[in-house]
Amino acid sequence: ESHAVTELLNFVTEFERIGDYAVNIMEKAEELYDKEASFSESAKKELQLLDDALERILALTDEAFENDDTQKAAQVEPLEEVVDLIAATLKNRHVERLKAGECTIELGTQFLELLINLERMSDHCSNVALHILRQTSSPDDKVRIDSHAYMHELHHGGFNQEFDDLFQEYRTKYFQPIAGDPERV
């Protein structure tokens, strides 16, 4: 019972943090609205692709949690890696827009804070999925024995073909449209 309560508290903490980041995003949106400010069209298009990926990872996480679904939980981490890739790319592009004078410092700061909040939501989805996988695995399974080693192997390819295939699928769907020229978004 003690272990079950600990696991439930872990889930509550992760979901609470996701909610905190959602509140941060809402507050930034309200601030932009109140100031009648908005991002450039290219930044908006880029954010939409990140938002699409985040909506999917949130849905997968919710379905995995509600149903103790290890299949859904296993789909979260490859998408989280793609969200990280998108966020890093968008950050670099935005810095370039700032350098070129295409964006103000204030809007640039808002954009970067938004990216951080979205990426952290994705991180916490990954944590929830890992808790589900650990909770439902056998006592001698690698995910339960050493979660850090398990995640390290996933991220370095070749260990799990399903992970690699899903990563490529998500990369094509969510990252590929922004991988080239930002004007093609």
C-alpha cells in the first residue's frame, strides 16, 4: 500500500506541474492580448506545429494514465524527443529573428518563455509515462530496475525498434514541416 500511495503521489505531482505550465502559458497569452501584441506569422506557424505535437503527447499521456495502457505510455517518449527537437529548433530560429530585428526583445522573451513552458509540459508527460511503464513492468524488467539506464538506451537508438519507428513517424509528422526554410511552414 505504501508503494501504491507513493506512485499515486508521483502522478499527482507530475499532473500538477503540467497544470502549472498550462497556467503560465495562459498568463502569457493574456499578457500579449492585453498589450495588443502578437508574434510574427512565421513564429505563429511554428508554434502551431509544436502545439499539435503537445496536444498529441497530452492525449497519449491521459489515455495511458486513465487505462494503465502501456502501449500508449510507450508512445510518449519518442514524441517527447521530437518536442525537444522542435523546441530547440524554434528557439534558434527565434534568436535569429531577434538578431535580424524582426522581433522585439519583449516579444522574443515571451516567445522563449512559451517554448520553455511547452517543452516542460512534454517532459512531465514523459515522467508520467515512465511511471506507468515502471509500475506495470515485471520486477526484473530493465525499466523497473534502472529507469535511467532504460531511458538512456531508448535515446541512443537500436535498443527498441518500436521507439525508433515512432520517433521517425513523429519526426516526419511534427518536425519535418519546420526542418527546412521557416517560410515553408
